[in-house]
Amino acid sequence: MPSFTSRHRQATVLLAVLGCLSLALPFSALAQGPIQVIESSASSVFSEKVTFHLEACSVADITAVTLYYQIEKPLRIRVDLDFLPATRISLEHTWSLKRGQLSPGTELEYWWAISDVAGNTLVTEHQKYLYSDERFDWHSISEDNLVLYYYRGSDAEARRLLDVAREALDRIQESMGVTLEQPVKIWVYANPRDMSAALASRGEVYDESVLTLGVAAEKDTLLLLGAHEEINETIAHELSHIVAGLAVQNPYTDLPRWLDEGLAMYAEGPLSADRRAAVERAIRNDTLISVRSLSAYSGDPSQVDLFYGEVYMLVDFMLRTYGKEKIAKLIETIKTGKYTPEEALVQVYGFNYDELDARWRAELGLPPRSQTPQPISTASPTETPPPRPSVCPSALAIPLSLVGAWWFRKRSDAGTP
């Protein structure tokens, strides 16, 4: 016959099971079994933090809880939570954010792994949380694969901006020879103060001296300052970065700067007078930046207008001389990840950066550069280079700002190309 102690222990376990189940049922537990999830949720304070909450119980003391969350697969963050073992637990984990680390509309995916002392385990279903800028009451309008969010201004103005974006997107896709299938989100801020919390800081001096008109903050997200006279050009420029980024998305390489920025400038429309003047002055003085050097920013503030003017005219030269089909083929070749951008140029056009530079100079009436062109060995089409280092998940908030997707109007001479 079982002792009183044995019967008491069995009764205690039974009560724990019944109690856990009765607690879980009203909350639509995420899984049935010895371990029950009573509540799993996420909340956020824009540009400050994301908080994950878990409440669970089991027939035995829960001894281990791990939180997983991610923005982009396969990158994920793992957090092992500290707590005192108990049959019922209530835990929180706060992910502290830097300013602009996550863009509005970012979708997070998270799940939990839970274990108890009896050896029971539970991995919950993946949940999704939409991170948003809850400071404002957003409205939205959409057309095809464009969605525009706004909280101030008339519906008519929002519609006008969406029409501008639609026309720009059609023009960009036509010039690149690509079709964008992924939806693009445009978040329109009413003033620089409101928009600043959504932008990653690039240093106090830079932030104070440069007014950001628009930025491709994520691969599918455009943040836009809605009150300025160059808004149409800004929309076209940043959409070009988004289309180009999605068109060549791979873990190995990106578009070279001259092509990425050149296509973005071309998408804006005719070159501005000040930038055309900068290029014409460089042609007269034979001081053009070489194509090889245009593949990265010079860091010289005095060359901002020349840089953007040159990349526009270089892309214009390639489109007029070789056609948009070649540009589309170049983008497609870079997308494979089998070649560096210069090797892709050789594969498609049959010449490298130095020869492209020489051909463009010849059209402009300039002699070849005096230095000997640098040879380049092309990779075999069957060879795949090793992957580039993975981006740390905590840095995913600003991928495009790190590769030059920023477009700004200088308020002083502090800006750099």
C-alpha cells in the first residue's frame, strides 16, 4: 500500500498538471503537453527597445528557457534567460536598440525553447511581430507592389507621392531591365525632427550638418522627408537603390558604387546644372575621377558634385553605347555571386574598368590616362568564391547606410560623397 508521503507526492503532481492546464486553456496555449505556454508576446518602444514576454508552466520545475529572434534568415539571435526554477515562470527579455537600428515596418520572428527538470522540452511555434513607429497614427495607400504610409498631410498629397513613386519605379525597372516583385514600403515623415528617431546616427557633427531627405533604410523600406522641393527626385533616387539592391541580392557581392549611384542619379532625370558644371570643368582640366576610383567613395567633400555628375554621365554613356540589355545582363551576372563586379563587367562587355574608362574618355575627347591599365584575371564561371563574412544580427538595422544608400542635401560643406 502506498505511503501517505507517496500519495501526497502523486496528488501534488496531479494538481500541478491540472493547474497548469487550467491556466493555459484560457490563453490558447501554443502547445499541448507537460510544458504549457500561457502567454508569449512582444512589444516595443520605437527606436528604444523591443521586449519579449513569456509566461509558462509545467508539471515539474522549469529550469531552462532560451529566446530566439531574427529579422532575416538565417541570421538569428539566441538569448539564454536567467531565472529561479519553478513550475510556473514569468520572464522578460529587453532588446535595447540604438537610434534607427530598426526601420518602421520591420517584421521580427521569435520563438522559445523551454525545458524542465523532468526532461520535458518544448520549442514553440514561430511568432511574428511587426515593429512600428507608434508615435504617430499612420494611414496607408497602396498600388501594385508599393505601399505608402503617412500621418500628416492630405490624402490627395499622399496619392500624388504614390503616383510619383509608381512612375519612377516603372522607369527604373525599364532602364535596368529588371522587374521588382517584392513589395516596397515608403514611410513619409512630416519634418526632420520626427524623422530623426528613425535614422541611424552617423555622429553628432554629421547629423547636425546634414539634412537627410530620404534613405533606403532596409532592402525594401524607404524613409522619406515629405516636405521639401526635391521630393520627386529623392523618391526616384532611393527607389533605384532598392530595386538594384533587390535585383542583385546575394551573400557575396553588391553593385559597384559607380553603377549603383549612377543608376540612381539616372532615375532622377536630367543632371542638375551644378553637377554638370563640375563634370565639364573636370573635362576641361582633365581631372575626371577614374572609373576604378568611382567604384568607391573618395571621401573628399569637394568632389561631391563631381562624383554624382560623373556616375550619371558614365551610366548614360553605357546605356547609349551598349544598350539597356547589357546593363540588365551585367546586373544579372553580378547577382550570381560568381564574379566580382569588375569580373562581371569583363564577362558581359569584354573589358575591365580601365578599358571602360578609356572608352568613355575617348567619347569625351580626352586622351587615355598615362598609367598602364591594371590587368584583371577573370574567375571561371564554374567557380564560386567563399562567402563574405556574415553581418552581425545586431547590425542588420543599417545595411544600406553602410553601402552608400544615403542621399542627402548638404546644408554645409561637411557632407562627403
